[in-house]
Amino acid sequence: MTVLAFVVALSIIVAVHEYGHYIVGRWSGIHADVFSLGFGPVLFQRTDKRGTVWQIAALPFGGYVKFKGDSNAASGKDSETMEGLPPDEARHTMHGAPLWARTATVAAGPAFNFIMSIAVFALVFMGRGEVSEPLTIGDLAPVPTEHALQEGDVIVSIGGIDVPAFDDTEAFSDFAETIPEQPVLDYVVRRDGALAEVDGPYPYPAIVRQLAPQSAAFNSGMKVGDVIVGVDGDPVFAFSQLKEVVEGSDGRTLALDVWRDGDVLSLELAPRRVDEPQAEGGFRTEWRIGIAGGLFFDPATEATGVLTALGSAVAQTWSIIQSSLSGLYHMVTGAISSCNLSGPIGIAETSGAMASQGLESFIWFIAVLSTAVGLLNLFPVPVLDGGHLVFYAYEAVAGKPPSDRALRILMSAGLALILSLMVFALTNDLFCP
């Protein structure tokens, strides 16, 4: 499952990236000789009416578009072929096309990755919907505390505290912090047009709403929907109680009592140090087991508008870019561990872990990875798209491209740098805790 999930995720992202190069190149008048998904021996190929060979190769770890006039998959110049072409034919090569056409074609790969991420995030946000006002119970998650709450109940107050508007983030956060920490609370709800008072559990139990891939909780066998009811023999009914114990554990092994479908399981795990990005910038190191909590019910939702979803999707994509650049900077400066950089094994394991948590989680991960791939390709390293864009910027300023010899040296240096980075990341996969 891990291998399949990794291949599917990478193939989708690479196909979108390379199609961006291909289609913008075609619109710009540059002919593509080969569009390949994968490397190595060809498993399948066909030639379209424009003369482009579309193929699937045996090694599904990338792909490329080989344009006319290219000597290799990295768009190196085939000098011998280019010298023999008349001007009208050279115009349809990657090296004889106008500067604007080459720039647009190269930039299109990362751009399509970002566009894909935004589209996927927007569809997910639209599928989830927005929380209805006033706060209304949708699906109720199974919890170990008996209660009389029902789907469709409109929550008026909890523990004597009135419920504010859910979309007022600050007010709702203050409300959540002032709810009395008791295992059973009084709920006032509006049901069938009348007010009713019923008992209910603490609204934020130690329930597993999300599992971080390859975290201590994930590796212990914990599942989404589990409710932690005890730590080291002490009862737990609130997520904040669990959080306090984990953060103060200093990494020692914890014995957890986990409620699952009416049974209580015993699990042991050791919290791990995690470098977490902060809203104000920078990172903070905390002890974490790798779960996210939430309400014990899913709030009822209403449809999300397209523009609202797109705005949230753009913000999500930009947030990933910012946190990625910040993480890289802090790794280089030594502020956080270089183990935060994952290689192919780590990415494959994460792919499988996200796929195991459901289709939405896997699709979300593909969108996150697509943003990361688009960003990586914009780095100004020869061989990558960003390196080519730097060459084109030099050409725009100097009035001529770098010499073929300089390009060969820079491309070789860029390839060596990328291979070194891959080896370093692979080392992290094998030896980092």
C-alpha cells in the first residue's frame, strides 16, 4: 500500500508538472518530441498527430518533456542538431524560440503544480462546507460517556456558558478555554423548537481526530476515532489534560488506556521532539505523540461558495510555501534539526500513512506535495526549472545566453548538488529517529 500510494501520488504530481511544460510550450510554438511519465525502459508509447511520443516508462520516479533541439531530459542543448536547422525550424526548438516562449514554458511546470494544489484544496473546502450558525450537532462520534445529545440539536450553552458564533475565532477560543473541565456538563440545546437541558461529555475529549503520519501514535497502532481515557493509570477526559502530560513527559514512555468501539486497549508510546512552525514566524520544539483533537461531534455544515473556497485554497498554498521556506532556512542555520528534511522513503511512508486514513487525507497530501514540488523546482539550481529561469534572466540582461561550455559546467554542478541533497535526505530516512 505504501509503494502504491507513493507511485500514484508522485505520478499525478509529475504528470501535472510536465503537462504544464508541454502545453505552454505547444502554445508558444515549441515542439515536444517526447512526453515521458517515468524513466528507463519504455512500457507503453504512442505518437500523436503532432509527432509527439507519449510514453510510460518502468521507473515511476519522475518524468520529463524532451523538446525539439534538446540533447537530454534536462533540456541540454543538442548543438549538432541545432546547427543544421534552418531559422524557421529552429524557432520550434527549445533553444531557438524567443526568450518569452522559453521562459513561459519553463515557468509553467511549477505554476501548474501550484494551480493543481489550489484546485484540490478548493474542492476539499467545498466538500467540507462551512460550519452552520448557530452551532448545530451533525454527526456524533462514539465516546465512552453516555449522553442524551442528538443530531440536529442547536447548542445554546455548555456548563452555563453561552455559545458564541463559531466563525468568531477569538470569541469561540475564549469560550472553549472557559468551559469547566468536568467529565459531564449541562448542555442547553434547542430541539424541535423548544429548549431542553441534557447532560453531555466535555466537548473536547482526548479524541483522535487526525493522526500525523509516522508519529508515535501512528506507529503504536492508534486509529482515528480512538478516545484516550487514561495516562499512566490516571483518568483523562479532556484533550488539554493529555496535552499537558505529553508536553511534560520529556520523552519518557507513556502507558495509555484507549477506548475503541466499547473496548479499552492498552498502548505504550514515547513522545517525540517535534519542531512546529509558529504563526508569528520561527519554530518551537515540543514533545508530541502526533494526534490532533477536536469536538466530539461534527458540526452541521452549509455549502461553501466557490470564491470563499478559492480564497482559502490560495491561503493554504501560500502557507505551505512560507512554512517550507522558513523550515529550510532554520535547518540551514541550525535552529531546528536537519531530520525535518525527508527523502523518498519518508515521502513514501507518509503517502501510505495518509492513504490509510482515507481518500480525503490522501488527496490533501497530494496537494501539499504538489506545492512542495513546485517550490523545489523554482530553486535557482541548474538542472531545475529555477536554474533555467536564472539563465534566461541573464540572457535578458546581457543580450545573449551563457556560453555552451558555461552551461555544461553549471548543469553538471547543479546535478551534483541535487544528487548530494537526495543522498542526504535518504540518509535522514534511514538514520533519523
